[in-house]
Amino acid sequence: MQSAAEALLNNDVDLAFIEIAEPVMAGEIRDTFRPGKPLKVFLSSQKELAKDAYDLDGNAFILLPMTTLNLTRAIGKVTQSDSSILANPASKEFIFVKNSHAIFKVAVKDILYIQALADYVNIYTATKRYTVHSTMHGILKKLPMHDFIRVHKSYIVRLESIHKIEAKSLEIGHVTVPLSRTYRQDLLENIEFL
């Protein structure tokens, strides 16, 4: 008989509701699911597990007992687009980034890496840093999948910007970015090496 996790991994599931009861389960979930699909709404009766849910690439968290209102809000979070980063649907050569009171056009090829900071992310190019209100999941959805990859719960990198990969880190120019065990295999599968 197939477990629920195996069923989710082997089928084309768009949205999963996952109940977590203790931090130990969070580690099991991290090892089971890859980042991205399916979208994940975590549920728990323990409010302190909300941070674990977002660290696990969760799209929403529902504190149990569930009500119609918090279910509707969670589904709204999953389905609404992130307004702080507006991708041009006709071209993935650039994105528009809302930073302070202005909107900047940023060439995708100029982005080196992205770092999470609570409810914000820093987008780094060689010459500038843009701070926008977004989640890591939200920004990853706006970027070309074949150019960017998540390497840590707090970092997304552009594959072409990587100069060196070590066991627990990688180098982008003069910056060292942590590489977590969870995302290492995904990175190695997305690069070509001799």
C-alpha cells in the first residue's frame, strides 16, 4: 500500500494540505518533498510550528481548529500573485521590481542571487541590491525555472552566476552562499559537469 507522501510525489498534485504535529515531522516532510510543486498548505494546532511550515516551502499555514475563514484565506494566499514583483508575461528577459516608491526594470541575466529576510527578499545584481516585500516561493514563481534554483531555505541563485560548489556552500563572485543538504541534490541534477 502506498503512503500519502508517495502518492503526492508520484501523481500530478497541485495543492496538498499537510498536518504537522511536532518539529520532528517537519524534518521528515523536508526529506520527502522537493521545493515547488505541489503547493503546500500546512495545518497544526501548535502556533509555534508556523515558522517550520514556511521553512518547508509552505505556501500557507492554518492554525487548527480550521474555520471557513482561515481556509479561505489560506487558499487565497496560494492562488493570489505576489504584487511586489511583476514579471512581464511576454518576456522573461527582465522583471519589474517594486522597491520603496519606485519600480525598476531588472534584467534577469544581471541577477546573481536572492536572499530571504523574513517577509522581504534582497535581489542582488553586480551593482545594486533591491529589497522587496515577497516570499521566496513568490519570487521563484516569477523567475525562469531553467535559470534559477533554490540552494538553501534563504537563498535562490542564478545557475550561471555560480563559480564554485563545495560540500556546504557555493561561491558567486566574492560572496559565499550556504548550500543545504535538502537542495544540494537538486542543484547537482540541474548543472552539467565533466
